[in-house]
Amino acid sequence: MSDTHYLQWPFFEAPHAQLAHALDTWAAEHIAQSHSADVDAECRALVRLLGQGGWLKHAVGGVAYGGAHDAIDTRSICLIRETLARHSGLADFAFAMQGLGSGAISLAGTDAQKNAYLPRVAAGEAIAAFALSEPDAGSDVAAMQCSARIEGDFAVLNGTKTWISNGGIADFYVVFARSGEAEGARGISAFIVDATTPGFSVPERIDVIAPHPLGTLRFDNCRIPLTQRIGAAGEGFKVAMRTLDVFRTSVAAAALGFSRRALDEALQRATTRKMFKQTLADFQLTQAKLAQMAITIDSSALLVYRAAWQRDQGQNVTKEAAMAKMVSTEGAQQVIDAAVQMWGGMGVVSEVPVERLYREIRALRIYEGATEVQQLIIARELLKDVGHTAPK
């Protein structure tokens, strides 16, 4: 395991350190380092494995519904993602999507909805997905076009979602659609759509540089009972933002895990690679780079676990989560790039750990809000604090 002194920081309690150590031991034994050509099958297997290991209990809220805690513990989520990311980017993805995909149900679902979905998510028996983005509505959620027409006790969904993680393998999708109660973000509702629902399809799968299940969803007069709506009509945007506030911090934690693995690989290479009758680590240039990598990692970790701790204290963390996400993902890109450089030609050989990290980190700077969007969020919150209101 990488340096764990940070687990002694005052952000954590004893169970958090125990969780991190136990998961690291388990992951070293159970998670293979090589990746299968069948990413869908591997992801399904990882979800089952994580469920059997008891780790997915931390991804859902409510002990009565199979969760580890009555409410989602953000620090636990972040420690799990950081640890899994050091071992396997796909294992981290599998865990994260169980949490993100069911997060809206944990936070705002009815007892019936929680009973129907959360125990299966926690056991690894049902795969979840979060369907927010559209071809013309990514970070600008208010531009959403997917619609939900209310007909009696049913909602009829029409439209397209894209860039949906677990698209094509999920058993159910939390879908956000324009229900028309008001203009902009106030007219969006959230619905649970089972993958077997008539009118629902996955017409396209999307291949990306770090393979994981990803696809486009299509709704053609997809008719679902209103009992599948999460929260009240028109409150979908609030539900989505509450969910993202939890899991945006965990994206930063995953980037932190990638950074720590990259530093481990860089140290191993620097201390064993012979060059000009000394090791790579003996060069001052290398030492300076290693120092900068360590500083970047600790800076990121402080922001990540500050945000996680604050949320667990019941505080609003919109600004803090955005800071953590931005600094951690941008910093991880720099740390991993430096590790690749130290590995030289071997650093770009397919499936060498630093090469895999190089591909895995890139998407984290984009999804759940690109770096530029995080900057806007941070500035907006700062301006709000001084009483400045942006035009509608």
C-alpha cells in the first residue's frame, strides 16, 4: 500500500483507516491486474465481486436497505475509490457507478423505491446507471431536451441520453427528463427506468481510450409508472446536484488513487533504473520531479478529504467539492505524465501500469463537470458569498 500517514489526519476516524487497510488487502488478493477483452463481462464480474466482498454496502444509504451506514459516508466512499483506483481503474469505475447510479434513490427515493433497488445494488445483483447528459446538454443541464409527458399515473419519456456509463449493461437507469413544471432547471424530474421497459433501447455503444461500458440511450414513448419518479415533480435538477455533490468529491479521490499508484511506479523505476553509472533517482532533476509529485498528491488529498469531511458534517460542499475535483484531476494528469517520462520508452508500452494510468486519468478531467466548469462553479460560489447575483 502507498504511504498511509494521511489516514492519521483529523478528517478521519478509526473505522476509516481500518476500511482503507482492509480493502487494500482484499484488492491485492481479488482484483486482477490484467484486463479482459470483454469489458462488459469484466465489469459485471467486478460488480458481483465487490458486492460479495461487502464493499458496495458503502455505495448506498440506509442500513435497512443494505447500506453500511444510515446515510452515505463520503469519506468512506472516497477512501474506497482511492484504494480501488490504485489497483484497477475498472474496479474503481464499477464501484463508483453503483453509487452514482443509485445515489438519487439513496438521497431522495421513497421507501418502496429503496426497498426495490438498493439491496440489490449493495449485493452486486443489480447494476445501476445515472443518465443525465445529452448530445446538446452536458454541463449545461438546463438545455436538456429529453421529455417526460405525464399521462394519468404514467410518465412517457422521449429523447436521447449519451455518454452514459454502464449504458448497455445496467439493470436500471436513473433518468432526468424535462417534465415542464417551469423553465430551465426547475422543470426537470428524475425517474427510475428498468432496462426491460418497452420503448427503452441502447442504440449505440461508445469506445473510449480507457475502455468501460458506455453508451447512448434512446426513449421512444417509454411509458413508466409515476411511482418510479424520484422526489417531487420538477425537483430532478436538485436531486441530480445533490447526487453529484457526493460523488464529485469521489472522482477527485479516484484521481488521487491514480496519482499515488503513479508515484509508486515512478519511485520503483527511479531507484532501479541504471543510467550513467548511477540510478535515475540519483539525478537532481529526478529528485525535484519526485518532490513535486509528492507535493501535488498531498495538496490534492487535503482538498479531497476536507470536502468529504465537511459533507459528512452536514455542510454544503458545492465549492469545496469543485475545488477538490479540479485540483486532484489536473494534478493527477501532471503526476502520471511525470511517471511516464521516468519510465521512458517502456512508459508507452500498452498495459504497462503507467501507460494504463495515462489513459485512465484523461476522462476524469471531463466527466462530472470538466475543469472549466469547476472553475465557473467555484467563482459563482465566491461571488454568491459577497452578495453578487448573476443575471438569469
